[in-house]
Amino acid sequence: MKFYCENKLPKDSFDYLDDILRARGIENPDLYRNVDESALLNGWKLRNMREGVEKLHEVLCKDSPRIFIVVDADTDGYTSAAIASGYMKFVNENCQFKFGIHEGKQHGIEDILDQIESNTDLLFIPDASSSEIDFHKQVNEMGIPIIICDHHLCDIYDNPYAIVINNQMSPEYGNPTLCGAGVTLKLCQCYDEEYFDDNSRSNNFYDLAAVGLVSDMMLLSNEETHYIVQRGLNHIQNAGLKALVRALHFSLKDRTELYPVDVAFFIAPHINALIRVGTQEEKYILFEALLDGDRIVQSLKRGAKPGEIEILGEQAARIMVNVKKKQQTLVDKALEVVEAKIHKLGLLDNKILLIPITDEDGIHSSLTGLVAMKCVARYHKPTLLLRECDDGNLKGSARAEANTDMGSFKDYLEHTNLFEYTAGQIVAHNTFTA
């Protein structure tokens, strides 16, 4: 599969193109158009990278290290976890993995703490958990070291219980646009550099990193991020991703090349749909397909005969297509309910759409972010969908266009003193997620 943009424009056209690119914050348009490996930044400038590589090496030198990897509940979480486990398997084929896959749309480790066994040699958490210091302490008291590869905003810089590698906490690194998969790839690259003669191991995971970056709507104006995406989409190697592309051949118009827009509008939405509304069994099938998509498994096709087999990647792709259709129906129904509330409660006159959700509304908690995003797109107002928890607190999803007169929506919510906890990220398309 190829990622390319063949130059068929008149030479004068690049004058206008350069102006557009500069307006997008790209200082060197020519370098951006011809980006190459030189765009990769020094991963050792990421805070705590040296400590993380050394700890990972210490663990991987064990005969059969027991490693627990958290699989965060979105495409970035799944791809970063697949990168981590795949790379560790390259280094030590005897690694024994356990994966913590959330049953809902949770993030972090609170809901999976009881799955972590005391004899675990390493807890690896990509794409989450930078702020969960209390939970890190609990795990650390069990004698289990923790490595985190994250990109979410965090105010805790000194964590005595975990090795936190987070590009948002590393201003000297120079690329705040990496997602969890991107930071995990940098860890693998630094490990290669430190303990091997080449990058032959980490180079296998550019495709997963590219999908993670695009799915999390990371800005491609950064040259390093642009390069990772370009290289990854130019060489899709992962069998699970290949199977999904084949399954979406109609949407992709049978093209052999793959572009970021294809990932954003077709690949990632199918993965996220399964994560949001799929069964736990289906989530495991998806993740295993990202690990070993060529494996032959028992067929789950409707009407399959006993002993009938199929390829795991194709099985996962078929399930994703079916679940995506189910999700669309659920989101459409949820949006109808929410819009009815907006008009009934007269919320359109408000600066912020604060929409109460109850169990009677029938809106699954995993869909609140999607519905909030659709409200932002339709009404161009910051939106919060909140429901009451058993403890009386409110919990939900917040979305806002980044360019608002209130500045950072996350900071705004914190300054109200109405919220005990807020987290999120600035992403592409001028959107803030929390």
C-alpha cells in the first residue's frame, strides 16, 4: 500500500502551495513536501526516556518476563499496545503477556487494578495514566515497576512510582503532536539505538503508529509526525490492518494507496466503533488481529460449520464492519434524544451546552464523546454531556472547538471549581476533547 502525492502541478503552483503551508504553521514547505528520515527527532530528549529504556531492558533480560499491558479504549490505545507487545516479542520471544482491555470506554488503570497479578515483572501503560499517581503507588507497593508512554496533558511532573515518558512534559523534545503510539514508537527506537546495531525491530511498527497518530487527530504540520504517518501508510505491514483495508475496498474505491483521510474517515472509525459498542470477546479479537492477523482461527461466520476456519484478520475486519453499522444506528438515536433535550430545555441561548443524560435516555456511556462532537459540529458551542453516577457525582464527555473566546476549555472547566478532575488533549480540526 502506497502513500504518495505525485507532483503534477505546474511549477508556479508551488508558490501558492507554500503560502498555504506557511499559513498552517509549516516554516519550511519544501522540506515538508520532501520529508525524510532526517525529520525524526532525538528520542532521548523525551523526559525519563533513558530511565524507561533501562528499566525495559532489565525486564526483557529475564528468561520469561511477565508483562501486563494496558490497552486503552481507542484506536491509539490499541495500536500503541500492539506496538509495545510486538516490539517486546521481537526482543524476547519468551515474554508472557497479559492485556488489560477495558469493558467500557474507560481510560487508565482504575478498573483493571484487580487484574494485575503480584508476580508481574512490568506494568506497561501506553496512551494513558500520566496523572494516576495514587494507583501507581498501589501497583508500586506490590513491587511492580511501571512504564508509561503517554501524550495527555498532565500537571504531575515528579512521579516516584512510575516512569512517565510524555511528550507534553518534555518541552525540550520539540514535538507535542505525537500520540501514545508515537511515544511508544520512540521508546522502541531508543531501545534499538541503545542495544542493537540498527532499527530493524522498531521499523516494523510505523504503520501502527501512523494509524494511531491519524486516529487521534494529531497535527501533521510537525515534520516528524508527518514523516511517521507518510512512512507508515506507505508500508502497511500489519496483517490486521491489511485485512481491514481489504474489507473497506468499496469505501476506499479500490485504491492501493492509503492516505491520512482514509484512516481518519474509514479505518479508525471502524476500530473505534468496535471498541465503543462491541462485546468484550470482539474487542479481544480486534486486538489479537493487530498482534497476529495471519493466524488461522475457528470461523465465527453465521452458519459456519464445526471445524470451519478463517483468517483472524479477516474475522476481525468483518466484525468491525458489522459493529460500525450498529454504532451508527445508536449514535443517530442518541443524537435525536440530545437535540430534543437541547430544544426542550432552551439551551441554545447558553454559551455552553450542558446536557444532562440519564439511564432512561438509553445513551451508552461510550457514545457520549461522539454525540458531544456532533453537537459541537452542529451548534458551534462547547458541549458537555453529563450523567449522575452512583456516588452522586457527574461524569461525562466534553468537546469544544479549540478556537473559542474562552481559551482552553479544559482550563475553563477547572477554573469553575465545579469539576474534581478534567483531562484531555488539543487535537486537529480545532477540537478539544476531555
